Amino acid sequence: MRKIGFLTCALVCYFASASALPQSCKPDISREDRITKEQVEVWTQVLSSTSFAASFMSTSELTITATVGRYGALNAVNLQIQKKEESATNAAFESAMRGAKGSPFYFGFKSGSPAAFVVTDVGNNAKVEQGLLGAKGVTTVILSAVVTDGDMAALRNALTSQQIDGIRIVLAGNDGIEKSVDDKNGKKLMEKFSCFYQSLDSRGIALSGAAQPKSQPEPPASVSDNGPPVPITGQYITPGGSHLLLFPDGSFTKFVGGGQGHGQYALDSDNLTLKFTSTGFSQQFKVQGGKLLNVNTHQGWTRTGDSPETSSARSAASSDAPTPPPPAKPTDSGPTLAATMQFIQEKLSEQGQVAWAETVSVQPDLIHRKFISVADVMADPAACTLYTTETVDDSVYLPKGKTLTVGGKPVTADHLRSHTVETDTISFRQVESVAVEKMQDIENQAYREEAHPEITVTETPPVFYLKVLASNVVFSAHTSTSKGNQAPVEKDATSKMNGHTFRDEDTANHVAKAMIHAMELCGGGVTKKDLF
């Protein structure tokens, strides 16, 4: 039997029936597990919740609860995030929450560096609850971080003497939640941690052994006195395959898709800034032990080793990269190509997650939830090329009592859920036209072209697609798609169309104008020769 699975089950059962918290050090739950016969003791504290007054002004309520407990011989620090939507329909596209193993969450203190934890097990649940005023959609995510005795011992002073005043959570698809913790709840959580440690002391359980970063990300040196701080220089990667080299001389090389960018980086406390030489564009990161977190996209970068020490080694690291084509043709007016590419890079980075719900007329009771985030973007003016990495999450909301069958076998919503990481390359030398349309109109046009005008798509809220077009198959993409619990499937493809999704038409049109200008500067567009 997997102990981690037992731990998550214990949390689910507890959260479903927890009563008011006691004021003493007595644990909120204390019992012997019926199967393993191990002792379970858990302390819990609400950290953030929608106030009574605010609930009248909002269509959703969000509650975040923390627990610390001892499960037999295991320690665990956990978070439950629960979101209640005013209606089941709203829940179909407003609740993007889904936990993922390996994602971090953080406790911020009033003073000092944060404490970081890595999720080792998750519980994801979405359901419809019947209330007095109608059905409510309820999404619950439980994030469990098993912490070794050595790590728990190293954190004792911080967790029992420093008041927590904020939490940051990274969910699947690099979606993020960040909330402040008021004085009352921060002090109560500090007391709960004290009770946890006192209970272990009274039971004769000694937390000993060296800290092990496999169960917890290595925090900044100010959090723990165990060993030297993690160096900022090194090699970093993302789940989408992007690669970053931070060199000792303050320079960096970044690889996204088939392209690379260079520049200088600056470190101020735990704030890292990358500034690209070619465009002047800057990216901001938070340094959290052996990880970097992009403050705009919430994409995490994991340190995998040291960086090359010399310029010759650096050249070797990028020797396989293609040689850029000749510089773009000059222009007599308007922003430079570098400034134009910087604008495009900034606007795509600022998008965050774009979400919408989609229904199809032939299946009106099924709601498709779609979430797209630009996880990384890099512009290369010398090559007139834009490199991006996107995450796409797609799921189906099934009404209560509704079942679906595929190949004669019943399937659940989890079977229909998919997660895609897509890396795209767009060369403005090969772009012939740029346009912005409603995504709904594009999908309905596709059905009409397939001789199905009777099928219509409705999207709420409306989103807009900026599409770049060419008459030949010139745009390349690499995708990694996992469906349900199946292993990811890798695929390379080329097409005549590519583009990006925006939540508002105004931003989409501004970026489209910039792309048209980049296309003109790079010699793209349809020429008279092309027309004939």
C-alpha cells in the first residue's frame, strides 16, 4: 500500500468533516488508521477566505486551508484550495484549478525569506452541490508535500517564530494563486506549527538527519543554515523544454524552440532580471532555492547543473544553433525591428491565462473548458523570428448524472482532460498576412467549410485569435499532449497558419499591427510576384 495515497485519502476525509478548530494544542484530528494501524495527528488552519460581505459582490468564493501533520512515520505540510462558483455553468470556465505533482507552494514571512515545499501528492475534485438558491460548482484541490525529518527540523525555527503573511501556489499549467494572510490567521498557523513540534517532542519523536532536497526545494540560504546557498549561475530547464544558461560573468543564453537569445542578467536579493541585448526586453524572475519563477507567466525553471565557465564552452553550447539569415531590410519610418519585436514579446508575456467555456449545438449539455497560457516567449530580430511555448488545458464538464461512452465504454471527465505543451516558431520573413478574428467565428467557419452549417459553437466569454498566414506550409510546431492518465504523445507539425489567443480585441489588434510592421521590415508579405 502506498503511504502517500493513504495520506491524501486521510486529508480528503478530514476536510469533508472538519469541525471548528480547538484553542489548545490538541490536534484537530487524532486517530489510528484502520488499515495501517499507524497514528495520525493533524493540525489545520484557514489562511484565506472570501469574507461574508465580499461574497455578495462576487460570483465565487475561495478558501485556502493549511495543515501540518504526522502520518505514521511521515511528516506532511498541505494546502486545500476550494472554490465555489455561484452556478455550475460559471464553474465550467472560471475554475481552472488543478494540482500537479512537482509543483511548488510557498509560505512568505513578515521578515526573512520564504519557506518552499514541493507537492508529492495531489487530490483533484470537481462536483456540483445543490443549494437553496440552485446548483453550485465546487472545485477542490489538495496539495500534499511530504517533508523529511531533517527538513522539518531545519524549518522549525522559521515556522514557529516567524509569522506567515502570504502564500503563493503554483498549479498545473503554471497557473498561480497568491494571497495575503491576515495577522489573526498568521499567528494561529504559527501556533499550530508549534503544537505539531511539541507533540513530536512529547511522543519522543526526534527530528534528525540531514535535509534532503528531494522532498523539499532547497530554500534560500537565509531560511536554513544547512550548507552553502544554491549558486544562481547554472543550467535551468522548464517542463516545456526551454533551456537557460546563466554564466559567472553575468551573461546568459536562453533557448526557446529552435532559437536562442543572449543578454545580461542582474540579481537583487531574490529578484533576477534578464535583459536581452537584441531587443532590450526584460524578464523578471523570483529566485527560490534551486528554482526560478517567471513573475508574469508563473512558469518554473529548475536548476539541473553548473553552467560552462568559459566563453569557448559557451560557444560550444550553442554551436548547433542555425546561423541567422542576413539582417532585415531597413525602413525609413516607424519603430525599429528591435523595438517592434520587444513590443510583441512584452504583450505576449503579459497575457497570463486566457480562459473560456465552449458549447457545441449538437451537444448543448456538455461544456468544454479551455485554458491557454504563454509560458515563454523570445524574439530574435536578427533572424526575424518569434519563438513561443504555450500550455493548453482542455476538459469537459459533465452535468450530474450524465455519462459518456467512447467505443462502447463509459468515460469520466478525467479521461477527457488533456494537457498540451506547444512550442511554435514564426518567421516574419514568411508571413504573408495578419488578421484578428473572434475564435467563435473561426470555429463556426470551419464547420461550414466541412459542410456542417447546422453545427454552431458558442464561446463565453468571447476570445480573439490573432492569426498569421502564409500560402505555403512554413510554420512549425512541436507538441507534447497527455490525455487523462496516459503518457504524453510527442508530435511535430507544419502548417499555413499560426497565431495567439487574446482575451481582449484591443490588445490583439495592437499586437497585430506590430506583427504587420515586423513582417514589412523583414521582407514578408504578399508581393506582386506572389500574386501572379
